[in-house]
Amino acid sequence: MKTKTLLIAAAALAATVISSEAQVYSGIVGYVSEQFPAGAFVLACNPLDDGTNTCASVGANLPNKSVIDVWNGTGFTACNKAAGVWTPNLSLPPGIGFFVVAKTAITNTFVGQIDTQIGGSVTNGPYAAGQFVLAGSIIPFTGDLNDTNLNLGTSLPNKSVIDVWNGNGFTACNKAAGVWTPDVVITNGEGFFIVAKTATNWVQTLPSN
């Protein structure tokens, strides 16, 4: 069953829960929290625009000796934190996936704005045919791959593949006849690989209800 997990009232003045770990204030500004166990590889994405969107801002609360691995198109560039400084301090805008390896267990909080207004749309891409892209939802949604808010079903063509990190490796999800199988759940702040069959864009809309 498709589940709409983003519930935002257009005139809301109080916090609105997106998921058990995320809140949005006035439908625009808020936070998303994510658990990073010590030493575990967690495939994350930055779900909110903090105005800077770098390793230093997104990973500000991560302890020293933590690592952020950023996909460069053919492999990963490792960003290391030492004495409170990230080197190199790469860009991590919303919609980009990356691995986090925290030195010690921490609940990291992403704080910022949603990159569109209520009723507006955002575009992630363009994705070239057959290219491995490490991505994530620009809008902080939680939903399965066939969820209409994530809109991966409409945006990506048949014979595309989404590789979802399972903690030890990747689960390959394939699109055929408009349906993703297996239909796994993507959570707020989760990254994943996209391999589009043909060139495309991933378009999402922030609903009013």
C-alpha cells in the first residue's frame, strides 16, 4: 500500500511530523535526525538546505575521526574530520547521497529548509543513461519505492535500477511495467544509487496535504 508520510497543512503554525524522526516548522524549516552507529557504514543524504551544505555544516556534530565518503562518479572521495575540521570540505547539497562512518555513535541532526514551497516541485538530475548516481530525496519524505511522493516510479523509466544499502551490501530494486521490485522503504535522510535506463530527471512535488 502506498503511504503518504509527509503531512503539511498550508496554514500550519506549529510543528508537523514528517516521520518519527523528523519535523518541519511552518511547512518550510525544520530538522531530520538520523542514527549513526560507531564504525558502521550508513548511506545518508542531506534532506534539508542549511545554506552552506558542505561536510563542515552537514557533519558539524559528527565526532573527530569520522569519515564522509562522497561519490565522484567512479569511486569515493574520503572526507576526514580532525581537530574539528573536515578535509577536504566537499559540497553536500540536498539530493546527493554519501556514506557516513562515525567514530562514535551519534544521533546527527540535519537542520535547514525544504528546497521548495508547498505545492512546488524540485528536480534532481539530469541522470545520464546507465550512469551510477548516488542520490537521495531533496524533499524529506519517507516512503516505499512506489510511493507517489518519492515519485521514483513516474520519474525513472522501466529497466532502471535502484541499489539500496542494507548494511552489508546493496539490494537491487528493478523497475518493470511501472512497478519497483522489491518495493523497499526509503527513509528520511537515506541515500541510494540510481541507474536510469535512459536519460531522465527525478521530479518531486511538496503536497499541501
